Amino acid sequence: MVNIGKVETVLGPVDPKELGHTLPHEHILIDLAAGTSDVRQVLGHTDSIMAAATPETGRLDRLGTVDVPASRGTSWSEPIRLDNLYDQIKNWLFYGHTFTMSSIDDANYAVGLFRDLGGSCIVDVTVVGMGRDPEGLQIVSRRTGIHIVLATGFYLDTYHPRSTENMAESELADFMIAEIEEGVYPGGPKPGMIGEMGYRLGHPQEEKALRAALSASTATGLPVTIHPGDSKESVLAAARLVADSGVNPARVVMAHVDSRLFTDKDYLEVAATGLVLSLDAFGRETSVRQRGPHDMPNDATRINSMMALAEGGYADRVVISHDAALKWMHRRYGGWGYHHILETVIPLMRYKDVPEELIQKFSVDNPVRLLTIQ
């Protein structure tokens, strides 16, 4: 059974009216290293490798080869320190320590900072194969008083359990539906979100899983979050899959658009598909991550794009978050944390004369409406 009209959290269903500022795309407890113990093993796991590859460190040569420089052999186990924080941000693939957020104490601290500034709800889009931790999220929710939404689904195919390779689309859908209706284990919490579902062009396992997720959304009324490949083409291809599925696009979030789209024209083109656009890299302003197909924006230019969407008639289709999936993104380790939007971005919106009703839409009304089961 699903709780129509409610938001499903790790501690049970809640009335949407109880929710205030909501982050729709975060990771509280996660293991992106996927059990690996060396940078050579993790290189194939992340779709960020080519965007982050830097020839000067030997990570990408003229043959397209990604190699590990000998001098990086000891980086994997190095903790974050003041003298290596910048290098961990710039060359994060070499540092295994930052791939895993497994400390309940760290999670309580980070979520507590969000609570102390008036935060209400966080969606943890960590899915199967990424170290998803339902019990850990329950502990954090109880200790901080923050509503936490659990997710079901599958990320990039390198994180899919091997058992899913030969499963039919309908079997994957049935798996997600069972988790949603019965709990992730007997007596366990129920997911309130499907995904983030990995979808990159040329990855049939990811396409199969996304189609299954859309079927599960139809059956249960839960929203879907899509992690598209690193291009506008992947975003538009995913949008076509949504249209073909018959799912209401207003129930589907296209994540990471602020690192996939080039111009306001691109934003408006994707918004015209009816999808919800998630600008979820707030806090990332460093130029060392400019190795992608286009320049990464900063928080101010993200706000400008949000206003362009609002002026184009799409204010109801915008949500904002941080996608804080790596350790150095958190305040305890030198980063900005889950409270950055409340602490810094919303004041910046006001400085840039964003109307209060739009701030309310972006940070409360839109994500809460999305999470309300229909």
C-alpha cells in the first residue's frame, strides 16, 4: 500500500503541510567507492571521469587512456587535511576517503546544521548499489528531527547488482514496486522517491532500468529522479523516454541540469518537455572542475538561469539542491554543506531581487508537491 496524498519518509508518512524547506537531491550516507580499495578500480565507476580528467596529472593522454601516475599511489588512503583540501577538490578521483560518507556522527552534524537554519526535509537519492542505508537514515532522522526521504532504484550500470543484468524490465519494475509498497525489508522503511536513475546514451542496462522506474512510478504514484549523461543530448533522450512512457513529466525530475545545459535557451528547451529541472550543484564554484563540455556555473549564474525559467513560465518546474555526495562538500571537512542554500543562496537571491514567492516555490512548494504521492 502507498499513502496517497502523503510524503513517505524513513519514519513513516507525513502530511505535506508539515514540510518546509526541502532539498530534493542529496546523499547523506553513501559509498561511491562501491567497495573498491584503489583508484584503478573506481575509475570505471563514475561518469565524471572524463569531465574531471586532467592531462597534466596523467589522467588522460592523446590516446584517450586514463592512467594513474605513480606519485598518486598513496593518495587513496589520505584523509582530508588543510594542506591537501584543495588537491582533494581538484583531483578527487585519487582520494578514496572522500567517496564514502558512512559516519552517523558526521551525518548528524551536517543534517543538524541544515535543521538549525530552518531546514525541514532532505531526499537521499542514494539507491541500490551505492551503499544505501535505510536504518542509518532512520537514526539520523530521529536524532536531528529532519524528515528524510529514502529512494529505490538503480544508478549507473557499474553500480547495478550483477543479478539485475538478466532481469527483464518488468522484473526490475516489480522489485521497485515491492520496496515502495512493502518496505525495503520486512518492517523496514518505504521509499518516497524512485532514483536517481542513471541514464546515459549507449547504456542499455540503464535504459532498461529507467523504463522500469517509469513503470513503477505509474503503478505507485511516486516521483522519479533521472541522473542523465553529461550532455544535453542525454537529457533530451531521457525526456523522450518519459514522453513515450506516458508518465506525467511533472512527476519526473531531471537532475544536474546546471552541469548539462549551456544556455538559458537550453534550459527553456528542456523545460518545455514538462519535466522538473533540478539545479543541484549549489556550492560548487571552483574553476578546477571546468573540464567538462561547458563551463560550470556559479551560484549567481544558477540563480540567473532560474529566473530565466520563471520568466519563461516555468517557475513551478524548478527545484534546487546541492548533491553533496563527497566528503569535502561538507562543512566539517572544509565544504559548504546541506545548509548552504539557506545560509548563502537564499540571501543572494534576495540581493538579486528574486521575489519571495519564487523563493518559496523553488525551496518549498515545488519539492513538497513533487514528493506528495499521487
